[in-house]
Amino acid sequence: MEILYFVIGLVIVFDFINGFHDSANSIATIVSTKVLTPIAAVGFAAFFNFMAFLVFHLKVAATIGKGVVNPDVINLNVIIAALIAAITWNLLTWWWGLPSSSSHTLVGGLIGAAVASSGFGSVIVPGVLKIVVFIVLAPLIGMVMSFLISSIVLMITRHSSPHKVDKYFRKLQLLSAASFSLGHGGNDAQKSMGIIWVALFVTHRVTKDDPIALWIVISCYSAISLGTLLGGWRIVKTMGQKITKLRPFEGFCAETAGALTLFGVTYLGIPVSTTHTITGSIIGVGARRGLSTVRWGVTRKIFWAWILTIPISALIGAGIYYFLNWIK
């Protein structure tokens, strides 16, 4: 029983760090365009992260709980190893200021620990492939949508003065930022819910057909919201300033594209990276002004972090699992 409580506590810690690490996704554009101050922005984002529990069904939680690794072969050591791997990679990338994926580091840690425990047969390959495919698709969809939305906005406002456009989109950016924060909370908090459900399943406290309890839902949304409230400021600078310079209408377009992408994949139950999604959206609005406006040296580092997240997290997860078994 004590180890189960420890695992649940570790999940809440991961969820908090997820919010802390990923707060940049929700606030970088609205801070860089000076629509809100950093303090106001994190409070705004945290509120809508939490309110996502009223909007989304728990399809992503089901994917993490049942669609990545066969829950019948998981034990608490696998879950502990996966969580420590995810927390480690999240903290390292936060320290380096790289917007990596909290979602993919959790998936990678889970895969590595499960393979170390029960072999490659424990991995549900179609579920993992779906997640891997969206490493490419999520930022690409965000990029294309933000490019198109910003082009349409420019066409509509072509006869308006820059001051008037700026004035209107400062207000509209509050709506787009709120929508993106809803999508962020809806997709990311559910991953932690799925892990708690697995922990309860392997200790025979729930069956495969049991729904996720309300206390799990509220706990995970609360943890990610509190993490967002504290904010990962190192990554905010990378997202909001180093990729490309943003004006309010471009911030609106990037956030709208990101929110629409997140709403779609969350509805389909696909756990994607909110980091990848908003980064692709920011690149899309920057690229509309010309490829030279995007700082590709910075984006190359981000892309490498994306590519390496799952395999490195898997290796860390496997190593920690072996260590836990060794000290038993």
C-alpha cells in the first residue's frame, strides 16, 4: 500500500513538473507580444488548464493507460522507473531551455522500463506508432494551419492601419491563449491520469473496464495547473523570442492553430506534444514573413530534442528499472 501511495505521489510530481516545464507553451506568445505580463499570463493559463476537465473526455488517459504498454505485464517498479526517467529528462531540458515533450518522455520511460521488465512483446506497437507519427504530424499541422490563418488574417485586414490591427488582436489573443491553455490541460493532464489508473490496475484496485475516478481527474488537473502557475521561464524565452519575433496578430494565429490541433487530437485520444504543436505554429507564422525570419539554428536544437526524447527516456527508464530490481 505504501508503495502505491509513493507512485501516486510521483505521478503528481511529474504532472506538476509537466505544467512547470510546459507553461511556456501556453504563455510564450502572449508574453512576447506584451498582451499580458508574465505573472498575469501564468495565472490565466493555469486557470484554463484546470477548466479543461469540464471540456474533454478522457480518451488520451485511456491511450496512455491501455494503448502504449500491455497493462497486464506492468508492475509498480516499471511505473516508478518510467516516472523517474520522465522527470529527469524534463528537468534537464528545462535547465537547457529546450522545449521538449513531457508526453513523449513519459511514453519513452514507460516503453524502456516495460521492455526491461517483460521484453519487447510488452509494447503495443500500433499505439506507439500512432504517437511517433504525430511527432511529425502535430508540429506540421500547427505550422500549416498557422501559415494559412495568418495569411487569411492579413488578407482581411489589408486595408486597416497597423495600430488598429494591433489593438484588436491584443484582445483576440486573450481568446486564443485561453483556447490553447484548454487544449494543453486537456491533452497533457490526462497522461498522468492514465498512469495512476495503471498503478491502481496492477495493484488490483480497478479492473480494465472501470472508469477513471473523479479524485484522479481533479488531482491531475490541479497539479498541472499549479505547475503552470510557477512557470518554466527559461523555455518562455526560447519559445517567445528566439524562434521568431511575434506581433499580436501573429500570436493569435499561432495560438489558434495550436488550439485547433490540440482539440482535434484530444478528441481522437492521441497523446501529442503541446510543445511540438505550438512550436510548429510559431514557425508557421514566422515563415509566412519569409524563411529568413525564422532562426533555424534554434529550431534545429529543438528538433533534435524532439527526436531524442523517446529513445533517451527509454534508456533512462530501462536503467532505472534494472537499478530498482538490483537494490531489492
